[in-house]
Amino acid sequence: MKSTRRHFLKTSAAATFAFNAVPLLAADPGRKYRTALIGSGWWGKNILKEAMASERVKVVALCDADGNTLEVAAERVNDLSGDQPKAYKDFRELLEKEKPEIVIIASPDHWHALHTIAALKAGAHVFVEKPTGHTVNESRAMLHAARESGRAVQVGLHRRIGPHHISGMKFLKSGAVGDVGMVRLFAHSGGGREAPSLNSAPPDGMDWNMWCGPAPERPFNSKIHPGGWRQYLDYGNGQLGDWGVHWLDQVLWWSEEKYPHRIYSTAGRSVRGPSVLTEKEQTSDAPDYQVAVYDFEKFTCVWEHRRFADNNAEKHKIGAYYYGTKGTLHVGWRDGWTFYPANTRDKIVHEDSQLQEPDGHNLTLLWADFLAAIESKTKSVANIEVAHRSSVLPLLGMISWRVGRSINWDGAKEQITGDAEASKLLSRPYRAPWVYPAI
């Protein structure tokens, strides 16, 4: 097993190096960066585990509003590396006292902007989970802060560096698919009607007010924390914000168009049922199905998801179909990529996925690329410039759904044109005492 893993990492890194021309060797292999994690739950610990495996970091601090989460994370860090990080519930105190050189941000989406901007202002390089912000203007503020700081910012769009995504993109860009006029993105899963869940007091040791931060303070509910917050629109943007950003990012990577000019989305909760929010109980409020259409200059891209029926009627359950004049290319997740020629006498072309298990992502490669960007002062593969453009797309889809009509997007100025109501949704009010970041 170890030799297989070494071979996989060796060949994956080689493919990534060849495609991106980014040096993966450390400028000073012995140097360890003072590193902190903000958002110490399941995914934050996964990213931190990769950071520690690189043997290039010293974990000095952990931050989370949940004391139990902090305790578990601290024990894991100590077991894996021997480091004894200090625990904080307030990220501002952590940044002031510990002065980390790298900050990993795996907090819920509604915190990404404030955490990232504060870390950059404190002089740290940042690895932040996708999407960049919860609203468009938060993402813009993060981009501007990164430019002003001169620090490296890597965003967790790990498919940008996955070996089969790289080779699939090379195949697509080679012209083998022909002229592509339409792309269909999708991520479907099972489910059914959602019954309200009882609210409760937060767990002992949890600062729920801090967890909610700048977002509205809903009653605590175990369906929100830990993990379920992505389907609560105060804190996430549903499946489009969670899954959609990965596949929309692939479309921008392929097309090299920076933005669409028109977006339309429709969605609902016809199966899960109406959303509920009372002092006693609540449900999620994100759509259980959604379609979003993005009109680009040379093609149209369609996103769709449903959370009540698996995609068993088709060959693939997740991914992207690129429809071209020479055939159809499917780029997926665990099923790799497959090209179906228009001429049925031609052979189907397929490449298996190469994924880092058990989660099926490529964090090892993404972290190595991040360190290379820091030390060579080059842009990382999922840098804030490209990640901002990708993250804006699902957020614009959610705005269109909310206002119930198409919106026109001036990507050069980053403005919605001719629609004052929709334009207001590029930002949102913050809960005091938190202040919305200036652009």
C-alpha cells in the first residue's frame, strides 16, 4: 500500500508540475512556517493534516467557537506532530498574540471574508476554503486585500490540480471535442421531505454568538452545527455554492472567458417542503433543486442539482458534460473522464481518476503548490484572482433566484446592470458589532 501511495503521489506531482510549470521544491526545505487554523472542524483538520505531513509547518494555534472541537483538534495535532498549539475562540486574539506566517481558514462561508482579510493584514499567507465569500462584494474585498498585502492566497479548488482534471482539460483544449457550444454541470443526491428539527441550547463550551458572527443569529440547532450549515442561507449558499463552484471553476479554466454576461436561475423546495424557522424548531432553507443558466460569449453553461433523486438514469452522477461537434466529454469525480465520439465507429476514450483517499480530493498537491507559490513568489494554481471569478458565479446564480429573473453582469466593472434590487444583494447587512469589509 505504501509503495502504491508513493507512486501515486510521485506521478501526480509530476503531472501537476508539467502542466503548471510551478516549482514544487522548497527554497529552504528545513524551514517551518508558524501556522494557525481558524475553523477546526472536520475539514479544517483534514487540511491541517496535509500541512503537517509536508513537514514544513509548526502548528502554533487553533481557533474555533466550539470548545469541544478545539480540544479534539489540539489532541490530533499533538498526536500527529508533537506540536502543542494554543486554543482560541476569537481569531483576532490569535492573530495578535501568535503572529502566524500561514493561516488556514476552514470556517463557514459567512466568516471567510473577515478571517481572510484579518489574516492578510496581520502579514500571513492564507489557505482558505471555497467559495471565497458568502456574497459577491465580500469576495471582491478579499481580492483587494490580497493584492494590497502581497501575500499568497490559495483557495480550496482542489480540482484545479487533480491529475485527471488536468489531463481532461488538456484533452478538451486540444480540440479533440470540437467546437463546444454548451456545457452541462450537475451534482445530484438522494433525499426526501425534511421534517423540522428541534432547537436547543448550544453545547457546553460553545460560543454560539461568535459562531454566527456577522450573519443573523438563528437559534442553535444540531442540524446547523456541525456540518449542516451549507444548506442554511444565512451561512452558506446551498448546493450551488458548495458543489457548483468547483464545476463552474472548471468551465472558466477551460474557456478562458472570465465571466458570463447574463445569468438566470430557478429553484425550489417542492420535495423537501417549505422552510421553517421558529423559536422551537427549524429546517434548512436552501433549494432542494436548482437550475442556473450562464450565458457566455461563445457558449452557454447550465448548472443543475437535486437533493431528492440520485442520477441513476445516466452514466454519470456528478460532473460536467462538454458538448462538442466531435463528441461529448464528461469530466467527473471518482469516475475520471470519458470522451464519447460523435462517430460511433470511433473508440471511446477514458482515463481513470487519481484521487487522494479516503476523501477523494487532492489536498497534498494543492498544499505543495501553495508552499511553492509562497517561496517562489509566483501565483498558486487556485490563487485568489481565479478563485474570485469562479466564486462569484454561484453567488450571482443565487441572486437571480432570489429576485426571480435574469440578471445582466458587467464582469469588467463587477456590477449588475439595470437592476437596483438585484444590485443590493451583492452585499448584505452585517450583525453588529461586525462591519462589512470595504472594497
